[in-house]
Amino acid sequence: MTIKKNTVVSLTYTLRDGGALGDVVEVADESKPLVFLYGTGMMLPSFEGHLTDLQKDSDFSFLLKAKEAYGEVNPEAIVEFDKKIFEVDGKIDPETMVLGKPVMMRDGQGHTMRATIVNISDDKVKLDFNPPMAGKDLHFTGKIMSVREATESEMEHGHVHGPGGHQH
């Protein structure tokens, strides 16, 4: 069976930053593979595009340019805030105020957003709301472990059930 819309794909991969010789960012090995429902918007479209028509035991290696992955860095997504908004009972938890640390924020509509602390001054904190991999080329190598038709329930729910997937 080949990978196409509404198939459940299980694969291993190594993700490297910038190219085939870049730093390893993430690994999904045989003990904990990536399992997903193909063609439902769970994965980057460009990632899925490189897997189309592959089969079990197929090896893959491809580069996603930043614009095909998480996009370029948007300077407007880097915002400075008054440090006081991080105070709880008049104090700032020093474990929260760490350069490079991700923090969760809420917008005016109550939506949760992830940001990374990129600068801390006496009275300001600069947060980067860009995705952590924005502006980076991503190189993937790996192997397709299995491909199967998705069940009606999986297609209805929009995710994989069972091992490696969602448990109801």
C-alpha cells in the first residue's frame, strides 16, 4: 500500500537544522515512531508531499526550505512587554524569567499562544511569538515503517487510534 489521503503512516525520522549535516533537532525512532493520519492537515503539507506514494520500508531524505516549513521569521511577532505583567502577588518567579524559556500567553480573545523569552531588561521582557523553527531549513531522513487504510472512526475523528495514536 502506498501513502495517500486517509492512510495511517508510521515512520522514523531524524530532523536536522539547516541541512543533511546540521545539528539534530529531533528523532523519532522505532521504539517511538511518528504515527499520523495522512492528508488531514496534521502535518506540514510540504512534509506530506515528500511522502506521497512511498510504501512500507521506503527510505526518504529531503530538505524543506524555511518558507515551505514554518515560514520566515516575522519581526512583528517579536514584542516587548512591561515586566510587571509577569508578576504574581507583586513578585516575578525567577524560574519563569529565563532567556530562551518558552512561556504561555493569552491574547485579548483568551487564545493561548506560545512565546520564547528573547531579552530581559530591568523593566521589559521581549517575547518571540514565531514558531521555534521559523526561519530554519529542515532536513528529514527516515524510513516508512507501515502504511494502512484509516478506519472510519479515525477519519471521522481526524486522528489515529490505537498504538502510537489517540486512546479513547
